[in-house]
Amino acid sequence: MGESLLLSFLSVDFSSGDTLATTVQIALLLTILSIAPGILILMTCFTRIIIVLSFVRQGLATQSTPPNQVLIGLALFMTFFIMAPVIQDVYEASYVPLSAGEVSGEEALQAAIVPIKEFMAQHTREKDLALFMGYGGYDKPETLEDVPITALIPAFAISELKTAFQIGFLIFVPFLVIDMIVASVLMSMGMMMLPPVMIALPFKVLLFVLVDGWYLVVQSLLISYQ
């Protein structure tokens, strides 16, 4: 339903002389543009990447190092890199025919949604999709075209969250082991007043550097989207 409303809005004739209707249309368009970044983030791999990178920083216990700007910038460029084939498919299937005047705006939007839906469906668990399909009262889809975008987006989002937390847990394990070892050593030496986190920090950073941690984390993220 949400997809059909969006398509209907885009197909409205903006050349109408009704000033009030035009004002309402402009207001709706600005509203859509304001929430577009959030929608695009939930429809790409950005969510998984930024959560995993945040887990790395928390596991290292380096407070604000790397800073948020660095993590978000890295996540954005990794998102562009991973989504490049999808963006290329959208460009060829939607923008090229639209610029050539071969299709209308509504047809171009429908063509642009297909590669994005294929990407999201590939990384969405059936259990998560069935949750929203069942709650929305939709019939069991036979093809990807039968899956409404309003159900696919939240299903894809929670699937990404689950995968990100799974990767984050695996990242936390070696850091947790180091914290436990340092805490046990300090307790056996009777140095219970000394914060274990402060002593464990250089060991965790050293381990992360020796195993080339950033390379392994980025590699695991790229492999997870193959």
C-alpha cells in the first residue's frame, strides 16, 4: 500500500493551477526528502557495517577512538563500495530509460525498486519476512514481485541487526578473554583497587594491531555480503 501511494504521488500532475494542491504536494515532497536518508540507510548495508565498527571500538574500550566521524565515514564509503553493483543496476534500469524519454516517472520508479528489493531479499531471513507479512495480512508471496516493500524494509533491517550483533559477539570474545586474564592476575597479586580495564587496554590494542584487526573486520563484512 505504501509503495502504491508513493507511486501515485509521483505520478501527480504538478502543472495544475490549483495553488493549494501544489502547496500540499510540495510539503509532502519535502517530508519524503527529509526521511529519505533514514529510509536509504535501512535499505542498504550501512546498518550492519556501522554496528560492527561500533562493537570493535567498544571491545577495545578506547572510548572515542576512532571518533564517530571516522567510523561513519568508513561505513559510508564501504556502503557505496558494496552497493555499487545495485546502484549500477538501478541506473541502467531506471535512469537511462527515463532520461531517454522511454518510460514515465512511475515506471522508472518501479524499475528502480527491483534491484534494491533483490538485494534486500538476498540478505533477509525468511522468519523476519514472514513476521511482517503475517502481521500485515499479506498472502504468501510466490515471487519477489509479490513482496510489498513496506514489509521487506523492516524485515531486512532486523535481519541486518541480528547479523551485526552476531559478528559483534565474535569480536568481543577475544577482548573479553584478555579482560578476564588481566583481572585474574591483578586479583591474585592483591591489586584489587587497580582498574583491570586500564591495564588490559594496551594488551588489547597490541593484539588488535598484531592480527591486523581492521583488515579482518572489513574482510568479514565484505564476505558477509557475497
